[in-house]
Amino acid sequence: MSRHRPSSARHYPRTARLNELLREIVAEELERIDDERLTMVTVTGVDCDADLGHATVYFDSLSGAEGDDETLAALAEVRYLLQRAVARQARIKRTPELGFEPDPAVRTAERLEAVLRTLPEVASTTPAAGERLIEEQKDYYRARAPEYEQWWDRSGRYDLGDDEHRRWVDEVEQLEAAVDSAQLTGWVLELACGTGVWTRPLSQRADRLHAVDASAEVIELNRARLPEGHCPVTFEQADLFDWEPSECYDSVFFSFWLTHVPAGRFGAFWELVDRALVPGGQFFLLDNAGPYNITDDLDDPLGPGVTRRQLADGREFDIVKQYYEPAELADRLADLGWDAHFATTDSYFLYGGGRRAGHGSN
Ligand SMILES: C[S@@+](CC[C@H](N)C(=O)[O-])C[C@H]1O[C@@H](n2cnc3c(N)ncnc32)[C@H](O)[C@@H]1O
């Protein structure tokens, strides 16, 4: 139980001194009481009426608002003990009747903090919150590795039923055709390669492939699932927000990754893509087209840019999910010096690619 003493009671007006004295008495008495329900409770203040008829004891608890009912019930049961301690120790004419309330100031601050955490600008761009989200996103994919491809196969809890499944397969075929026509040959870099949904086809077109991902778990699955006849593939476990390419590649490919790049790191990410490419090299990307499609049924948007995801075992993670319209993405990249073109399939996917402006079109 925490408590704070004023540095000098002499400067307090009379009622403030009395309030602080009552707070200390109640807090000390609570420490003596052996009740599990009260061990996490802190007495944050006391507000006593001028006529000493009533004193409200404000508290906070580590169990937060959800634990208030239990805390209030426990306090009501021990009220007579607290009342007696005040009567014995306060040496005042009359012992005020004690009442108990959760501290509204603390609750307002907690609520404000919770709201701020959900704001995309705060969640993804203030340094501390942004770092937290990036770590949580890595944890999420590490934990999701074994079940990840159910999403791609539309099996298990991602099963859409026959009609939607057919549409999904059609649109996946469109992506495969688009990747084919991009001719990702030569030395290819795959960012955030995951369990290998796209590493597999890339490894049959590229001459050499280097695949990077933050998760050792997904890399292990990816390596094990490489098809026969694949080109030489090297894997690297690294955080892309803290990674530098040591080579230059003919093509950089990333699927279902750009939407996980926080808004505040968009420019830095594209600088990384630029540094990874040989002059005139191309990038190609695939991603979700938007939040309002069936692939995101299991998303719980916390606001633009941040989403809460749940694994099959119920664990929840907050991650970055930042969607783009094709034209908007092309415009933003043009501002950064890229010549890029994007399209969407009917429902699910965004795809396209480009090069540095002045190096020919895609
Ligand atoms: C949506 S999955 C996409 C995987 C794969 N590209 C695909 O299309 O199936 C996102 C991938 O990003 C990886 N990842 C998450 N945060 C990362 C980070 N900071 N650096 C590198 N990889 C990261 C995850 O481990 C996961 O494999």
C-alpha cells in the first residue's frame, strides 16, 4: 500500500491538514487488516465535511474499475475498524462517518491514457508507444506462426464458405499472375517473408533469394516448406525497423507488410527499399486492400492505423494496420521520388510495384 506524507503540514489550511491526517490513519489501519481484497488498494485522499459529519475516503486499486464492487464491499465490511481507528487517533471533537469512493481523478487519468493509447498518432508515432506496438506486432506473428497459413488457405476459423472461398481463390490467382508478370528474377530480396506463402513461388523464379523476417519461428517454417527445385535461398532474422541491407538487389518484394509499417515510419521504410535496390531495380508488393473485407473479420480496429487481433487460443495483440487506396499510395510514393502503380482485386487485395522515377516504368 503506498502513501505520501506532506513535506510540511504547517503550510496546510486546517481542513487539508485534517484530510491528510484521516488519509494516513485509514491507510495505516488498512495495512493492518488482513483481507486479500484490500491488499491492492491505495487510499488516495480524504474529503471531510466542514462540520465533520461525513468524510469521503477516495481509493484506487490495481484491479482498476472492474474491481470496484469487490473493493467497496470489502471496505464496507471493515468500516467499523477504520471508524474506530479514526476515533482513537484523530483527536477531533466528532468522528466523521466514513464513506468510500473510487478516486475520480485517478480514473479520469487512466481513461485519458487508455484513449490516448488508441489514437493512431500516439499509438504509432510517439516514440515509446510506437516501439511498444512494433514489439507487440513481432510477438503476435511469432505466436501466430503455427496457425498463420490457415488465413491464406481460408481454413479453420478463417473458412469463408464455398462462395467466398471461390472468390478468394480467383483473386489469389490474379495476384499470382501479377507477380509472374513483374518478372522478379535475378537477385531478389523478400522483406517480412513470413512462413513462405510467397517465398515459395519467388524461389522458383529468382536466381537467388534473400528473405528477412523478425521471427525465428516463421523462418523455420518457411525454410521447411521450400519447394523442390528452389533457387539458393538465405534467411536472416532481423527487425526491419532496425536493419540495413548489406547488398543491393534487382528486386525487393514484400507481401502483407506495408500495412504493418506505422504511419510515422512510412518515409524511412521507403528509403530502406531504395537503399536495398540496384539503380533501376524494382519493388513489388501485395497487401490487403482495406479493412472492410472478409480477411479482416478477425480484426478489431482501435482507430485508423491500429488493430487488435486475437489468436485461436484467445490471446490478444495490438498491431499496426494501415490501409492504402491504390491512387493515394502511388501519389505518396511519387512525392518520395518513385514511379509506382497499384491496383486492387474486386474484394481483397492491393498489388503493384515501381522503380525510382526516371528509371523506366513498371
Ligand atoms: C502479415 S505477415 C506477412 C508474411 C508474408 N509476407 C506473407 O505474405 O504471408 C507479417 C510478417 O512480418 C513479420 N514482422 C513483424 N514485425 C516485423 C519487424 N519489425 N521486422 C521484420 N519482420 C516483422 C512477421 O514475423 C510476419 O512474418
